[in-house]
Amino acid sequence: MKHRFATTSFLVALAFLCRASDDFPWKARLTNERKQVLDHVRAESLKGHLWFIASDLLEGRGTPSRGLDLAAEYIAAQFRRDGLEPAGDDDYFQTTTMTGRGSAEPQKVRNVIGILRGSDPKLRDTYVMVTAHYDHLGIRKRQDVDTIYNGANDDGSGTVSVLELAEAISSLKVRPKRSIVFMTFFGEERGELGSAYYGRHPVVPLANTIADVNLEQVGRTDDSEGPRVGAASMTGYDYSQVGEIFAAAGKAVGVGVQKHPRFSDAFFSRSDNQAIAYFGVPAHTICTAFTYPDYHQPGDHREKVDYTNMAKVDKMVALGLLMIADSPAIPMWNESNPKTAAYVKAWKAGHPQASKP
């Protein structure tokens, strides 16, 4: 207990020191070690993962379903291969139960969680999260035909990106200073159920969790507004300093990270980052296309994904994660933006030292 409070006070002190500084404390330095991490992110590997996650065998990964369970086992197997520390109540699984559609039956549902423990004695008990939801809409009947909603982009692309980032970052000889939590959620399509459950039952202290980077729809470039190549958007871009950090990371690797004039704020509450931000953690979703043909339709298939571009976006995400994980500074909410008031209040409630003069 003492250690937790000491860590929180340390974070708060650093935050206010950095906020008072004119210098941007997160530098997009492409060291040899970081270049090696980025080189580990490969389009072929992403395609290999997604070819399974978005296959008909998984029957659209409805919550709950056998297909969702198969996906969870696959994700856990990759975390185990990468040497991540299991962080659930059942190995890599954080388990709970819920009732399935059309059924009165202790169906089990699971978040899948692995931790890459940090290397710095003072910072390793602080955490950066990278998340995605691994569920989709399952099998539904349309015009008397049972149809599989494979959800390759939504959110198979985010799920396999978490897997690829875990493999890439765990390849470092010297781990990042902070610990990184890699997590995939169940039930986003049914109302952010998995992320909300995690927020109520965190496996690491939320007071020591400094950011969540959630990945959604990072695979398709056929945006309804026009092609989106070499570009990404962030929800709530100017709600916290996280937007600036990933814009800097994107500039270093040739990916533009912008605020979408209509969707960045509107979509902040439409993915799992919202459930984490509710508890005061600066949490945002990165996506390539907010809307695209066959969104939430059976046609969201794996062959429509631009794997080369997805790899490029994931390299940007990898660099941004390392920038946060290696810095003594922590990202702060933008208190001058009235849309952040509830999140700032929650953050201060979890960091009482922040309210002291």
C-alpha cells in the first residue's frame, strides 16, 4: 500500500514539473533499438494473424460465443510466445460471465491480458495500456440467410495490431522503463462491456496507469470520404497530450496523425477508450478510417485490408508507445478544453496530490 501511494505522488510531481516546462518532454527519437522494434512490425505477420481472427471458423466472434473463445485462446497463445506476464485471474484471462442472446445460460467471457514488465526500478510499477476489442457481431440472419459478420477491420485489425506490437516491443534487449499492458476486450459491440468490466476490476492500479492507446479500424484505407493512406486519426485529439505525442511519432515515421474535424470528438465515446477515460486515465482511440463501405456489414472481409498501410500505422503506434513508456513525464488531460471536465475530475480523484497547492 505504501509503495502504491509513493508511486502516485512521484507521478504527480513529475507531471506538474513537465507541465510547467516549455519543452515537449516526449521526443520521437529513432534510436537503433527503436528502429529494430519498428522493423519487427511486418505486413505479412499482420496478414497471417488476421487471416485466422477474421476467418469463418470464428463465426464473427459474437459475445459470448465459441468463436470468441477461440479468438481468446489464439491471443493468449501469442502473448505466451512473446513471454508476456499473464495478468488475469486465469492465466492470461480476466473472466466473468454473462447471458448470451437467445439463451438463459454461466457463459464465460474473457478479457485477454499480458504485461511486458518495465526495466526502470522507479517506473516499472506504472503502466501504459495498448488495447483493442476482439469481438464483433457474430452470425445474424439477413433475408432468411445466416451470415457471418467477420469484422476484419472492426476490430480484427486492432486485435492483430496489439499482437504485432506485443511481439515487436518484447523483442527489445532492454525493456521500456514503464510496464506495458497489452489487452484485448470482449463485448465492445454490446456496449463496451469488457473495457467497462476492466475499469471496475483493474489488474493494475488505475492510479498508476498513465495512458491507454486503443486501436480500432486501422486496416482499411477505403474511407467513405476518400482514400486514407499514410494517415491516422485520434479520437479526442486535443483532450490530452496523447494527441501531440502520437503526432510527433507519426511525423518521424511518415504517418500523419490528425484531428478529424467531425469525427474525432464525436467518436471519443464510441469505443473502449471511453470506459477507461471514465476512470481518469488519458485514453484515446487511433483509427485509419472512421467510416468505410460495409461497416458493420458481412462484407468486412480480411482481403479488403491494406496490410502494408496497417503495418506503417502500427510502426507509428509502436514509437508513440515507447515515447510514453520511456519518458519520466506523464500525459495530462487538457483542462482548458471543457469537454474533458469529467475526465479531469476523475483523474484528480485518483491522484489527490494533484489538488494540493
